[in-house]
Amino acid sequence: MADKSIAAKLDEKLIKDQVIEEKYLSDYEKVHKFLNKQVKKYDKALKKEDFSIGEEDLRSWLNTLYKQGASQEKLTSYIRCGLAHLCFDYIDLQNVKLATEEHITRALQSFKKRNYHKSYFKASGK
């Protein structure tokens, strides 16, 4: 699980690459807290490189935020931030000891390989 300082570095890289919006920087901690709480439920799936369970939980939570009035733009940044977090967690669960920067670099490579940087939030009818 990404601790607060590492999650902040991950967010900074995503902002620098213009993947997520800087104006929501103070909000991304909510996404990381949500996923850190959820990771315990689906870490076995992440070990298999199956992010669908985590992504489904994330999208469900974001849909709730949408119903509470959050904008699609904001939630698109949230989904991208969350998917990058899942990529980070996947590498973390491999129990390979990496320096923080290398860990973040690998997570971002995985994130882009999956085209998560092109993900958008779209509200579901649920």
C-alpha cells in the first residue's frame, strides 16, 4: 500500500505528465486513503495483475461522489490517480525491494502500458 509521502510523489509525477489536474492536488489523498482501505480486500487479485476488482470498487465510489455533485473532470482525475495507485500496489505486492523512485517509475510504466492515462470517468446508471 502506498504511504502518504509516496502517494504524494506519485501524484506529482502524474501532474507533471499532465495525466491528472493539479487543481485537485489536495483531494487526491482521499483517493489514496480509499484504496489503501480497499487493498486489503483484493490484494490476492492484484497479485494476479487483475485490477478489475479494485477498479470496480473505485468506480462505484466515484459514482457515489458524482451523485453528490462532483464534476466529471474531477472524477476523471480521481480515476487516473486511483488506477496509478493500483499499479503501485501491484508492484508492492510482488515483494521486490525497490528504491522509492524506481517503484514509482515502474508503477507509471505499468499505468501507461495499460492505457490508464487515457481513462475517463463516466457515471453509471446504478
